[in-house]
Amino acid sequence: MKHAFGAAVCLAAFALPGHAAPADHYPEKPVRIVVPFAAGGGGDFIARAFADKLSATLKQPVIIDNRGGGNTVTGTEAVAKAEPDGYTLLIVSPSFATNPTLLPRLPYRTPDDFAPIGLVITYAMGLAARAGLPANDIPQLLELAAKQPGKLTIATSGEGSASHMATELFKAATRANILDVPYRGAGPAMLDVASGHVDLAFTGLSQIKPHLDSKRAKLLATSGLRRLQSAPDIRTIAEQGVKDFEAVVWWGMFAPAGTPKPIIDKINGALRTSLADPEVRGHRRRSPRIVAGGIRPLRARGDHPLEQAAQTFQGCDSLALNERVKRGQGTDLVMIPALPPAIPPSMPRKKAAAAVPSAKSLGQTSCSRGEQAYQYVRTAIHTGELAPGTRLREIELAELLGLSRTPVREALGRLENEGLLVNESGRGLIVTELDQSMVNELYVMREVLEGTAARLAARHASDVEVSALREIADRDAHLAGQPEQLAINNRFFHDTLYRCAHNRYLLKTLNSLQESMALLGPTTLTIPGRADSSSREHQEMVAALEQRDPDLAERITREHIRAAYKVRLTRMLRTL
């Protein structure tokens, strides 16, 4: 079961350049490192772990630019098309090597459009589970999967990502029937595990540890052949009966192709210096996040440093696996965006300020303070913890979050621009309340846009994508009597439909509309009969897509949205 992971692109990519005289005038302005993942994920954390030291070595600010989406394609494309002057760099993971196989229409050429700088780190992953999952180790997990085939879900960071490859390797080795749920990054994926929205996730322990501390998740195993020094009591998957299982992640740094070699050499030297710095290396002892992840800086070498990168997924033949993935065997090839992370169940409800996590909770993520405040207030709105009409006071939020007023003001301003908050005379800043006319306008737009999405999906969705949509629709039957889980699955279904349309502008508009839909309040799936009728309508929509009938798909989808609006309106009128 031991095959070296990574195509020739990986090996060629990380060949460290030899020593050369540094560029005389580089750098003369800030250097930007693009992280093609959402804030709070592994790539984001890794980049920030050495960014300060890199900045000190280069004597210029180093800015971290999170550009998640498209399974790293969005951020990677930005770097491929950037000026090759050394001021735009890229942090990549195994997705860099797998994407050319999984996504043949990439807007860039791998590796031709990139200049390698060096290997940064390698580390083993953990297999995390939601706290309530009735399994505490791999044998119990496999027994549970056998009893409930297709019902367990596992979050990944996207198609071709390290977590996806580890998931496919695990499923192939154990023959476990577990449903993949791709996200836009490890941070959102792990948040949904902790919130109970999905059951499992392979990711770095740096993302898992905060949720272990809050007892919202548990660690079943680690993915290396040897136990981590930082988690000596946690057995490896191999130790628990999956012989020779090993899945280890690598991260490397690239620049756009055409970047002058003297500049590449200077960045490489600065990277070597940063990774060797005692403070960076000491993070293993001082930072619970890095200690938990077992992250270690690699000693930069000129003699085949990619021997480790070639072994990043021991036991996984990447080419064979990618062909398997392309054929849709055992995985969903649909990028299902992450639902917003739920507010911890232990948090008090009703009061606006109390619905926001504490400063201690916020400190567990590496994204900016403004982004932290934004994500947590947005989440509270999406989960209903901050109900429409709730007043928000900047000074109170800042105090409770343990932040200054500036990042809180920034977050509230973003939410106001997005329409989730509104400044009303005499009331101040409140969570937006939708009146009947606004609800009507929302559903009118939703009918038009989703009908169009269904029409386009009937024309452009792949067979694998339609099959994934069918699996999501079929899950409704297994969730009868569980309105909260049905609501999550309903969101997955519609988000997937949007992506099946293969129109980025329509997708952007629909995602914006979904933000406003969060203001509608509790799901209507709790109303007697609505869950059953909604499930039937989903089945009819998928059937129309399978028939490749655009007219039928649009008509059924429009009828589905009108039926949802009718139920919503009935509920609103009853409360008047």
C-alpha cells in the first residue's frame, strides 16, 4: 500500500535553486504571500507562522492575502498572472499537484507558470470527529459506517486537497462508505465538524485543537506512521488496524514564472533564515496550535529536499487515485461551500452581546481581528442567535470580544454594507428585520435566479455532479424528524445546484441573496408536511437534470421556490 505521492510536478517543483548573488534592490516595497485558502485554515496559519521573520529578513512588510475558493484555483491563478517581480508569492499544498488531473481546464499551466522557491513544512494530520459521534477510535468508526452506509459525512478542504486525498485513501483502505462534503478550506470544514453539521474531517491538529479544548470535537487518530510528540496518547490509523496507512501533508512556496533567479535566490535564502530562526522553531514549544499540529520547519537543503515531498501521501498512488476521483468513484465532485460556523451550544441565548464568542475563543484563529469579529457576528445572525431587530452596540461587543473598537467597527460596517445590519433612527444598529414586501422581493429574485441556475445545470452539469446532487436529495429520507439537519442538507442541495450551473456571476449573485435569506428566521421545514413536500420537489428537480431538460428543470425549480414562499408567508401572517 506504499506508493509515493505526487506526480513529477511535485518533484520538479521544489528543487531548491542554488546560491546566487541576491538582487541588489529587492525588495523595495511590501511582499504579498497569497494563501489560496480561507482565513483560519492550515495554509493561513503556516504562512503567518513565519511571515514576521520573513519580513524582518527581507526588511519589508510581508502581507498575507487569503484568496480561498475553487479548490485553490482562485488564489493560484492570481499568482500565475501576477507580475514576476518577486512581490507576489504563493503558498501551496498537494492541491497544486492534483488539480491538473482533477481540473483539466485550469486557467494556468502547472508547473510552467510558476517558479519554485522551496519546501516549507510537512506534517501529519488528525482524524477529528464531532463530540457526539458514537465512535471513539477507528474500529468503532468502521463498525458505525458499516451499520449506516452512506450516512456518515466527512468534511474536506476541497477536491484534490490533502484532506480529500487522505479521505479517499482511508475509504479505499477500509472500504468505508462515507460521504464527502468538500469545503473552501480547513478552517470552515473543522468549524462545521465542531458544530455537528458533519461527522468527521482530516486536517492539521492546529485546526482541531481549539475544538478539543472546548470539547466540541474529539480526535480519533493521527495519519502518520508514528505518533506525534505533541499527542503521544493518540494512536495512528495504522496502529488501529489499517496497515501501513500514512497521509502526510507538504507545503511549499512559489513565485510567478519569469521571476528573475537572483530574486528567487534571495527569497529562498530569506525563507531558509526564517524557518531556521529559533523563535519560529520554538513555536513548537510555545504555541499550542503548532505543538498540536506537530508542525516542524524543514531544514532547507540543496540535495533533493523533495524526497520528503514525494512521500507526502504514502500509500496513495496519486495518478490512479485521481482517475478514480474523476470517474466519481466514492466521492462528490461538487464544491459545496461551507455553512457558517455555529455559535457554541453552551453560549447564552437571547442577549445580543452574549451570543458572540469570548475573546478566548477568538484567539484560537489566526485571521485578522476584524475578520474574527465579522465571522462571529455573521455566524450569530445565520444561526439565529442574533435575531432580527436585535440591537448591537459597538462598545459592548468590543468589550465582550476582548478587542479594540476599531476591528469591531470594521466588522459591523461590512455587515451593514451586506445588508445584514441596518442603522435605524432611534434604535441604532440592529440586525435587519424583513417586512412582508421585502420577503416577497427576496423570493421573487430567488425564483428567477434559481430557476436560471437549474436551466443552466441541465445543460452544463457533469454526470458526476448530478449524481452528487441526487445523493444529497436522497439524504432527506434519512433525516426525517430532524428539522435542523434537514435544513443543513437543504442548504447543501441548493448551494450544489448553484455550482452545477457553472456560471460564476450567477453563483456570486445567489450567494449574496443567501446572505439576506438568513434574516428570514427559523426553517419552514418544521411546519407539518413541508419537509416531505420539499423532499419530493428536490427529487423532481434532480430527475429533470438527469433528463437534461432545461425547460422542465427551470419550471420545477420555480414551483419549488413558490411553494417555499407560500409556506413562509403563511407562517408570517399567523404571527401578525
